[in-house]
Amino acid sequence: MTAAHVVVANAYRDSVALLAISSKLLSLHGISAASVVMATPANVDNLVDAGLADGLTASPSDLVVAVAGADGAACEAALAAAAELLAERPADDGGAVAEHPPSSIQMAAMRDPSLNLALISVPGDYAAAEALKAIKLGMSVMIFSDNVPVQRELEVKRAADERDLIVMGPDCGTAIVNGIPLGFANAVRRGPIGVVGASGTGTQEVTARIHELGCGVSQAIGTGGHDLSEAIGGISMLRGMRWLEDDPDTTVVVLVSKPPHPTVAAAVLAQAAGMSTPVVSIFLGADPDEAAGEIVAAGNLAESADLAVALAEGRPAVRAGLDVDGDARAPLDAIVDAATPRQRFVRGVFSGGTFCFEAQLVLRARGFEAWSNTPVAGNATLADIATSVEHTIVDMGDDGFTQGRPHPMIDPGLRDERLAQEAADPTTALLLVDVVLGYGSTMDPLSGLVGVLERAQPAAIVHVCGTAADPQDRASVVERLRSCGALVAETNAEAAAWAAYVATRLAAR
Amino acid sequence: VLELEHALARRDAECVASCVASLVGLGPGLTPSGDDALVGLLAVLQRLAPAGAPWLAQLLGPVVACQLDRTADISAHYLRLAVAGHVGERLIALCDALAAGTDDEAQAAAADVVASGATSGADALLGVLSGVRLVAATAAGDQAVAA
């Protein structure tokens, strides 16, 4: 029986690693005792008492490996094995044992100078400062944070523009860069269509639709919701358009936004006119028939994808419109026939802000005013966002609902509660709902929703934004929704058009 | 730990000091087991001791503070914070549940504590247990005196 020990000065491994190494040493042939502990006086005393560490001197922050075994060779082999195990760095999720992750943008840049994009998600007060650091290191930036003052946004965007870099954001929730989804984004195959989007869920609807139509996306560049304001002047959208024009993999460009400020719209139009790449636009709320210049204007989000795919495949870009045709009418007529006289109203409960906006526009264009917490022009603001009146379409992802709560795309609990509330209202004739799939969104979008829909007296029309490649699997989500009686539309605009059809027939009773 | 508990109960400062000296830095782990138990004990004594018995924490805290050179830097830091009244969220939740929660809440909080670290959570729970017994005994003693 012999013993041996080794002291590793100032070595820190977490307890799991220390225990794992101890038990590995014990399993070695010829080893009868093994201890890997911090060399505190109490532990050293114990080791010495046990005859494992004669003559050991160490300080409390040292690590001591002590073994006892059949002979010197076994002990030496065990100590060598310990040295090897201590030197090991786990390849992936080694927790505290892994290499310290970079704690600043500069540190990351020093480790890998080829980095050229920083994703920033810190409280809004600090986001601009972090973005400027990244820009000065030659990186483009995606700022997930919101609540960045306009003046700071302008400063950051100008600094980037001077260096031929782009700022995606602030408040940029969605981008797909070189095929990699960032933030809330869907699994979309790569292809010839480049997207520049000021709206996160709008970009998701367009890119997911492109994928479902069998085409693909080269890049989806987010700009943040304020980019097309007069103050910012569309700096990021204009740069995104230039980059996509120069990108050999992009043959069609889609712009997604609410209507830009007129001066910005003029700049965007002028730039589009000078591009060899055709440009499709969906400016939600603008009349596509009034679009000027070289831009192919779409009437809704999904239609912009349809037009872009047609152009990419060499077909003419013809707008299909949103008429509810014969086949679609039967189940909608059934809803109307089953409605009691008191059931008169459409209640839209959305997790995607742009879906809420677009649904209001579609209903508005068909003569229906709705109340909302985020009303479009012509609609009225709810006095109490918790209480629906008449036709109501709410965005559960807006600040009024998300203070201190996760966004409903991450945790649909609040959205489901609101749906249950609407379902219990005897005046509700129809629920209008979106389900947003993809990275960033909840992996379980349905369990609460299905509970409501199965109990719900009023019918439900649901739009599922996502692709077959998304981690939540669009097909099984759609099937589950249909199994509990919901009508599932192909697009958000179609869902809203269906709702408008039902509302029209209910009003005519 | 049991010896320390008895020494605290009879306010035997000398014995408390020698028990702490042998516990600090004792055992496996980056934060040795003895240190974890002391953190658990300190948390209970500071948060749950009846108003009449702040002396429990006052007796133990300074003794621990004197022995910090006997353990590794990281663990010494945890002990230093614990002496100053700062412990992990899970331990705080457990103390709160023990003070004002139901049995189920206390059980769930204890399970959370045990789940932390490799053995640190279980070691801390040993200290918590010891502390709860001390606090209960002290409260019973106070009642006897009052009667």
C-alpha cells in the first residue's frame, strides 16, 4: 500500500467536476482511495490522518489530488490520469468548467477578429452604447432591445452608415442572416428573395410564406420599427436595399413596413428605381393601387411573398386579392347559421403585433370598425384594454399587456386567458387568433389554446405563421387546431377576410 | 455540525470556535461541505431566530469570519456574504417557507435547495436542519422562562 499526492496551485473546478474526477480515479486498477479536494487545513488534516498526504503543504485555494494504491506505479498512473482529467475542457455545455464566455464585445472581437455582426439585447438605456462599441470594432449590429431614444438610434445608425455597416433595430425582433434565424424567426430554406423588414412578425409572415411556396430567402434584414420615420429617414432600409442589390444570391427584394413617412417613401422609391433587382413592397395600410414608380406593391403580407416568388420564378407578378370564394364559404356560412342572435361580434386576440394591425386593416377595408389597444387609422382605442366591446382586435404583445410579463409568443398564457374571456362572452360570434411558430416562440403554443377552443361555443379562425421546418412542426399544429373545430387559414390576411365575411353575413341577418 | 449545534445551544463560545475551525474548509467540492453547512446554519439563525435570540447569529457569525483563511477563496467569499446576511435565493425561499409557508411549500423549497450544486445543496440543508432545531429549542426555552 503506497500513497501519492499532487498539488495544483490556484485551481478551480466546480464540485461536479471534482466529484467526477474522484470517482474516475477510484475506478482505476489498483487504486483503493482517491480524493480530489480543495487544500483547506481541515481537508489536509483529514488526508494526512488517512495517510494519503504525508508532508503535504498547500494553501486553501489549491487543489490537492491524493490517492492510495497497491503500488507506486498505480498511484503514479492515477495522478497522471487526474492531471489529464483536470486539463480537460468539455466540448459543449461544460457549465463553469467551460472557457469563460466573452463578457464584452471587444473581448469577443479579440478572440475572433472575423466576427462582423453583434446581437445586442440589453436594457434600452445601454443598448446604443454597446452598439457604438460594436460599430467601432467594424461590426454590423442587431439591436433586439427596445426603448432606445430616437436621438440615440440616429446617432448609432449614422455611425454605422459612415462605416458601410448596418444597424438592425432598435426593437428588431426578427432577422435571418446567412440562413441563421436571429430572434423570432422561422426555419426558412435559402433562396433568391431578400427581405428588408421594419416589422418582426411581418417579416416572419413573408419569409415563412416564401418557404411554404417552395422558394427561399437569401437574407432577411430587420430595420426596427422606427427606421422609416422622418427622424431616422430609413437609413437601415436604404442600406439593406443596397446590400441586397449587390448580393449575387438575391434576385428579388421585398420591403415590409407600415407606410413610411412621405419623405422617406420618396427616398425608398428613388432607390428602388435605380436598382436592377425588382422590388416588391408591402406597406401595411397604404393603398397598393396608388404605388408609384418601379415598386410592385402588394395588398397584404402574404401577397408580397406570392408576388416575390412569382418574380423570382420568372412569372408575372399578378395580385390575387382577398375575395372569399365558393369553397371557402361553406364552413363560414355554417358559423353564421350556428350563431345565436346575440352572437354578433368578431374578437381578435393576437400575439403578433403586425398580424393584429393587418387584421384590423382587412376588416376596416370591408367596412368594419374594431376597437383595439393598437388601433389602425379609423379604429378607436379601447377605454379599458382588459374589456372588449363590439368588434375588438387586441395585440397581446403590446406594452399594456406585457409589463412584467413575457411576450405572448414566448408564453401564450395571457393570450389564452383573454381568449377564454372572449369565448365566455355571449356576444362573441367568432374568435380570430394567430399562432406564431419558429425559433424564439414557445415550443408549446397549443396546450392552453386547445383547451379554450375545445370548450369554446363561438367558432374560431386561426392563422398559423410558420414552416414545415420549424421546430414546432406546422403540419401537426394545424392538424391539432382543426381537430378541435378551428378553421385554419393559409395566411393572416385570409383569416381576417374570412372573419370579415362572417361579420358581413351576421350584420345582414 | 451536531457538536456545533450543541455548543451554540449552551452558548459555549470556546467549543463553538473549535467546531467552526474544524468545519470550515472540510470536505469535497469547490465549496467544501463544512462551509455549505455553515452557510445554511447562518441563514436560518439570521432569518428565523426569535426576536429574543439574536445572540445565536451573533455568536456564530464572527467566529466564522475569523476562520475564512482556512478555506478556498470562492468558498470564503460565500461564507463572508453569509455572515453579512446574504445567501442564495433558494435558501432565502426555504427560510421564508419555513417561517410562513405550508408544509408543501417548505418541502418544495427544500427540494430546490438540495437540487443546487453537486452536494452543496444537501450540505446546506444539513445546516438548515441544525439551525431549525436550535431556533425551536430556543423558542421553547423562552416560553419556559416566561411561564
